[in-house]
Amino acid sequence: MLLTRCRACDSRLLQLERFWLLADRRWIAERHCPECETRDTVTAPGEAIAAWAHSERAVRRELKREASELAS
């Protein structure tokens, strides 16, 4: 299973909603698919979730930058 692909529709637009660490050291990620509106949770290595979160932040920064350029 790919962490960033929707199980229901195979979309690559899956969004990381939030993530947390359980007491037993497992990481859980809550995901949302904007195409089919599926929401689910998955267990994944902390490194994989951290990399995904880093990528999501970079995409948001770029979108904000582009939006501010368009607004000016």
C-alpha cells in the first residue's frame, strides 16, 4: 500500500490531515481524499509520515506564494 494513494479511488491527491504517535511507538496518519471524500487512518513508519508532512508543507508554501503573486 502506498501511503499517499487513496485506497478507494487510487487518487494521488490524498491529503495528510493529522498524525500522532501511540504509546506503543506506532505512528498513525489520518488521511482525506478530495476526489472521493474517503477518510481513513493508516499505521506507517514515523520517517515516512514525517517526509509526507514535510512535502505537504512545501506544497502549501508554494501555493501561498503563487496566490500572493496572483493577487498583486
